[in-house]
Amino acid sequence: MGVSLLNSFDIIKSVIVYTTNMLVATILLTFLAKYVSLECVINNRSPSTDWEEKLSKHFKCNSKENVPPNENSTTVAIKFNLKNFYFDSDEVLFTIHTLIFFSWDDPRLKWNPDDYGGLVDKITHSVFVWTPFTYIHQTKDVDKWSNFKYYTSNCQVRYTGRVVCIARVTHTTTCSSNLRNWPYDTQKCPFNFYVKNENEGKVVFTFNASRGLSAFGAEYGSGWDIVDYETGENATGETKLYLNFVVERQALGCAAMVVVPTITIAVLSMASMFLDFNNNIRFGLSIFNVFCNFCLLKNISEIIPHRGFDTPSILYFIHFSIYITACDICIVLILSSLTRKGDPPYPWIIHFNDFVLNNRIIKYFVFAKWMEPSRSSSDEADYINKWTDFTFIINSLLFFVIYIVYLILYLVYIPQPTITY
């Protein structure tokens, strides 16, 4: 019993000694590995990194984020670079995404390149230097809809104190829509910017004799094209800078659905006048033209914009086309009844027929007769022939009158795309 207990103590003692030795060895190996690895670390830091850190400390000591560089006035050159734009679903709010280039001189950020390892410029975050982002605002009349946001950005600082920052900005405004030329309608979208009264005079924004806007490489919005734009600055008024965009609808689809059918129906209405008015085909075609016009108006009501002033001119064209077709229906009924009239014509009708049909030039403008003249020698047949000649002359005259009317309506009311150069 005693020997057995002694053996158990020896085993426990051996385990404790072994564990202690392993722990001490592990700790020694850990410290040794750390020491050896310190000598093997590769220093990848650029020699200019230390100088940039030193220059950053210089910026923090000399620049105040909320104080403009100059006590009197700081001139900031500004230029917009349009990236993309779009309308909202109601085609009321117009939004642009731009990159704005701000550049100005800040004497507090000057340094001698010889004192900083030859560094002539440095990229720093806009939160570490004074920036004019918060000094310019969109006019108050669009505050209700404006989504005017500045996003922080990096700035390049030259040793001369010249600072250039590029800010990503979103602007929203309302547009003045004129549907007169729909579907080739245009909208004017103004963006006006001002400086608050408490900051006026501290910072002066200018386009610096440039146009102030670049649309090169811009991604155009779906359904619209920028056909013109204008920039300007005003040193005396409330609006200091302005951008005016003129955008035109991409009307290829609408033109195929509206303009082409409108002209086709008008041509079909005129072509029906070459048909015999005693034939039911002409009467049925005129009814069909009226039906097509009303169907066209129904389709237009579903796709036409419901916001904007003025009535699209193409609606006037369609309305006049309905009136003309209705008149053609009446003409068909009247002329058809005259050809069946057996009463003797009035003397002036006989003289009018002789003057037209015997004239060497005018007679060629009378359409060919669809009805063969009666070979009967009866007086009634002769009367019918004279009435028939009269109806042919009147139908031809009305054709040219309607042609001229349609030509005038086309020039006045059919919308045309904007010509840009």
C-alpha cells in the first residue's frame, strides 16, 4: 500500500516537471521567433511618405477649415463636368450629376519643396483644408424639390498654394415644358446658384472666361437629348452663376405612333377623292378615315404628357382633318345626288362647263370621267351629262382646295424636330 502511493507521487511529479519544461521552452521559442522576424521585415515605405506626413502636419498647423484663405475676398474658379441626367416619372423634376472642379489660391498652404524632400504637390482629403463647397447654393425657389448634395473628395495642393478639388454633386430643378411641338417638344431647365448674404464678398465664384460646362463623355438620359446649354455669371444680382439646359424628347417612337399615322390618314383622305362618288367605296373610305382619326386621338391621349402648357399642334391638325373628312362625306352625298338629277341645269352651269372643258389648259386639271356619257338623244340624258360634267369639275376643284388646305395645315401644325449644329 505504501509503495503504491509512493509510485503515484513520483508519476505526478514527473508530469509537472515535464509540463513546466515544455511551457518554458514554448515561451523562449516565441520570444526568439519574434526577435528574429524583426530583423527580416522589409521596409516598403516610400522615402516621400515621411515628407508627406510632415507636410500634412504643416497643413493642419496653418490651415483653418472654416476660415477663407484671404481676409478680403477669395476668388474661386469653377467648372461643371456633366456626367448624366434624367427626368422623374412625371417629367417635372430634372436631375443632373456633375463633377465640379474648384480651384483657388490658399497662401497658408505654400511650402518650399527643398524643405520637404522636393515635393511639389500633395493629394489630401477635402476635410483637411478649407473648401468653398458650402458657400454656393442653389436658388431658394427650387429648395422644395432640390436634391443638392456635395460628396467629399480629394484635393490636389501645389507648393504655390494652388488648390484644385473635384466634387461629385447632384442638382435637381423644375423645367419649363412647352408641348406645342410635341412629340419633338423641348424643355428649358435652369440651374441658378447664389451665395448667402453672410458669405457674400468673402468668396467670389467665376467661370474664369471659360464656358463653364463640359458635356464631353456625358451619359445621356433615357428618352431625352441635350440640344443646347448656356452658362453665365452675374456679379451684381442675387444669382451669381447659372446653367440653362435645353433638352429635347427622343421622339422616334412617338413619331412612328402619332405623326406618321396622322399624315397617312390625311393622304388617304385626299386619295379617296379620285374615286367615283357614285360608288359606295368612296363613301365607306371617308367614314373609315373619320374612325381612324378618333382612334388616333384616343391613342395620343394615353401617351401625351399631362403636365405642361400649350396644346400640341398635331391635335389641331387632327381636328381639322376630321372636319375636312366630314365635309368630304357631305360632298360625296351632294355630288352623287346631282349626277342623278334629270332637271335641266341652270344656264350659268352650262356656261361654266363650256368655259372649263373647252379651255386648253384648265380642262387638263379636271379628273377623268368615271361615267360614260349617255348616248341616248333624249333631253333627260343630255341634262344628266351636263350635271355629271359639273360634278366632275366641282370635285376636281375641291380636291385642289383641300390639297392646299392640307399643305398649309402641314406647314403650320405638323411638329418638326429641332435642327442642331
